[in-house]
Amino acid sequence: MITELNNQHNFNNYRYLLVDNLVALNSMSPLSHDSLVNQFGEDKLFGEQKLTQVLRTDLDYDPSICPTLIKLAEPHEFLASPILDEIGKQAEFECFWSKRYICAYIVSPLKPSLLAKQLITIGNNIAKILQQPYYPFFEPFRMQFLQEVATNQDTAWLKSQFAQIENYYYPSIHAGQFIRFTADSELETPDRWSTQYCQRLKHFKMIRTLVKAWANNRTQFDNQKSLPRHNQVILHSTQLVEQAYQLGLTEATDILFWGLNGLRYQTAFTQHPNVLEQIAKAQKAPGTLSKHVIDAQIHLESPSLSINE
């Protein structure tokens, strides 16, 4: 990331790190709030500070839990801080946390106080459309969800809100690797997100739970560690959760069972006639899908594992 943040375009702007104080790191961590204050804190009566609180409208009653914007470098200042290594390690460590501390690198011509206000304005604009608090840039998973699941027009709408942000990099679920948020600038920008995308957001928590469960399974079960990695696991999980609801599955355990096996076996599971026969039983007794599928002793052709293994 240091090469990216120092490239010719980014070098001409402020470069920031955005962290979420709803996640509390151990005080000994070089990225903890206390450590950041010791490293970057400035007792200024006037002027811009290196640490700026972003007063989220839904959290501004307690500034201590609001996100912090950290000014890493000013325009035309070479960024060579060893803290970037720690940021990368932390982003990898927490990549499947429901709430993450490392939110984004932000490149902008705006000074800290102005950028902090702009982030809140963007979030409030989205909240008006969804009629609920929604600040995607404080939750990297939501940003990745948008880029994998939304249409190009939906992505272009959020990009239009980022008019004063030159570049935005968020940590992905893939070992915390940072992804640059991009959109097709040639598209006609809609005035809001599409109905389809807003509909998909209704299942967001279930989709995130499925992705996290998939990640945990890959680390806990030896027979899953060697399975191919899904580069678009969020999109696949979204499709499987929507499919589960369409099939009449309503219990979370049934939806997760359907989703996990769908991710693992793909169509060998989701289109298997004997698997589909068990759906009606789970509809009558929610929470029993896994029992019915296991009792049916269904063997899958790909990746040549049975559901009992």
C-alpha cells in the first residue's frame, strides 16, 4: 500500500486512515487509541490536528466511540510510516470480524475537519434513502458487498457521493487485502440505489453471517482447507441466501446449512433432487433441514464427498 499511497496522483493529496472506535484494541497495540494519541496526538488550540473525530450522527452523543480520522501525510509529503505494516497486519487479523477497526485509507484534497464532515454528509444522504442510519465506509464488508453485489449504476451512485474523495481503499475479507473502490464514471448516475439492491440489503446480516461461518469452517475442518477459494464468496452467499428464502426456508439454521453446503458443493448440492425433497420437510418443521439431509444419506458427486463426511 505504501507504493500506492505515494503514487503520483495520491502524492498531491492528504492521505488518511479511518478507524472505528466501536472496536477496542488492546492498549498495548501500536494502533490502539492510546498509542495513536501518543504517536499522532497534538494539543492544538487552533488549526488542524492529526487525529480528528468523525461525529457520526447516530453516535455523536459520545465522541469517544466515534470513528477517528488519522492524517498520515499531507499533500506533497512522502509517506514512509512504519505504522502501515501494523495496519496491514491488523486488517488481515480482523478480516472476518463483524465489526472491524481498520476501515479505510482515504485520499482527499480536503483537510481533516472538512473530510470528517463530508463523511457524515455522505452517510446521512444514504440514511435518508434507506430511512435508517447507514454509513458503509465504517464497515468494510458493506463496501465489498456493494462492489460484488450491486449493479454498475448502484456503484456509480455511491461514487458520485465521493466527489471530494480522490481514492478510497477498504480492507477486504481476503486476508485484509485493500481494494480500491471504483465505479464507471461514464455511466449516467441515478438519483438513488436501485430497488433490487435495497431489497438485497434486507438480507445483509444473514449474508454476512454465512460468509463468516464459511470462513470459520475453512479453518476448523481439515477437509475444507484444500477446497477452492471463492473469489466472489459474498456474491455467491447473497445468491444462496436469496435462494433459501425463495424455497421457503425461514429458520436461520436452515438458511446457513443451505448456504454453507451451496458454497462447498455448489450445484451438486443445490440442484440435487434428493436434497430438494427435504425442503418441504424443513418448511413444516423449521430448523430440521440438516437432520433430514443427513438422514437421507445423500452422496454428492462433486467434490466427491458425501454430506455425512
